[in-house]
Amino acid sequence: MNEQKFALFGAVGPLIVYFFIGVSIILSPWFNWGSNALSDLGHAVRSDVAPLYNFGLLLAGFFITIYSITTLKNHAKYTSYCLLTSALLLQLVACFDEVYGSLHFLVSVLLFVSFGFASIFYVVERKSILALVAFIVGLGSWTLYLMEIYRAGVAVPETISSVATVSWVMLSASKIYLGKSNR
């Protein structure tokens, strides 16, 4: 398989995670953006959709791992290491769901911190304005949430920061796939 085809993993991985999250939310009438974390959907004891939700995280993490180690490394070496870390942490969030308490909290925090690092590295390596905006939006969403500027469940800054990050990931993968990314 050539680099161009592996780039599809970087575009499809994020779509997979949001597909599974969306389906999990639709199947969980108890889920509330005002009071829940996305990980509540993956709680192995309390959530009927936990297998579906956690499988989505694992599969997306796998796809993003493939993209990071096969393709992105040729275009943004240090970003690929950060994104690989994010992909593995995404899988750990699924493996160590909320049942694991503080271990789940730790891997979740590290996941969102790794998104920030990946964005910054991509800004430096590729001079990406989109990655800079993603970093600012992600940091801003968490800062405003932690300062209690707005009231919502933690699912809100989780979603805002992750969507911001995957925007540049998917764009980078799309450019590589279309042959529009210079090394």
C-alpha cells in the first residue's frame, strides 16, 4: 500500500470516532450535554452503549496510529510522534473506561494535552494556521470551562477541542491523499 492510500487512515479515523460517538449519543436518551462527559457513554457498568462507544475509540485510534507511523511521519516527523501518542491515549481511554476511576481520568487528561502538543508541533513543522487556530480553540474551550465561564458538561470542551484538532489532521491527510502536500 502506498503513502497516498495510507493517508486515508488519517481522514477516516476521526470520522469513525465521531460516527460511533454520535450513534452512542442517539442510543442513550439519558446523555445530556449539560452534565455528562463523553466517557460516560463508555462506562462498562452504567452504559448500554459502552461496547459500541469504546470500540469506536479503539478503531479510530488504530486508524490514526496507522496514519501517524506510515504517512504523517514523512511530512511532519515530530507531529507524527505526538499524534501517535494521542491515538494510543485515545485507545487507553477506551480500555480504561470510567470504571477505572483515576486511571481513566489521567489518560483522558493526557489525551487532551497531547492534542495540544500535536497541534503546536504541526504549527511549527508545517506553518499551519489551521493547527494554530485548533490549539487556540482547544485551549480556550478548556480554559473557559475550567474558569466556569459557561456551564456545561465536560463533553462540551471535549468535543470542541477534539473537533478543532482533527480538523487539521483530516486536512493534512486529505492533502497527502490528493498529492497536494509537499514534504
